[in-house]
Amino acid sequence: IASGSDDLSIRIWDVRDAKCVRILSRDGHSAAVSCITICNFGDLLASGGEDGAALLWRLSSGTLPSNSFFKLASSNSFPVRSSDVTIARRRA
């Protein structure tokens, strides 16, 4: 499971023992991380922030591949197909 935060971080959690196993860099977003999408078919996580940025992260390394910045129309959701991703969204 992944979670976004007001402290600009993205945390990856082990659901078996409820422990954080990785914190993705706080250097990616300049405002709170408000939505997360994990691709079921690969090694990518997309995060959306209140800064209007969407970033693609490589889960295995916790890094941002080159050309992984996009501008969002809304920082609260991603346009995706439900068959491709698992979505967690920040509460209003």
C-alpha cells in the first residue's frame, strides 16, 4: 500500500505488520501529495500533488525516471482505467 502526505512524502507500507518499508523522496512535490496510483502491471507509481504536478516513480528504486513530470488539471484524481491500477485517494 502507498500513501501520500502533507509533508510531501510518499510512503510504501507492508500490510502484514503495518510498517513503512520505504519513503520516496520529499524532493518531488512542492505541496502535499493528494493522490496515488500504483500500476498493477509494472514497477510504477504515479503521484499527484496540490502543486498540480504528477510524477512517475519507479517503485523498485524509489527514483523518478527522466521525463516523469506531468501537469494535472486537478490534483485530486487521475484519469485511469480501473483494470490497470489500484487507486488510493486523500480524504477531503
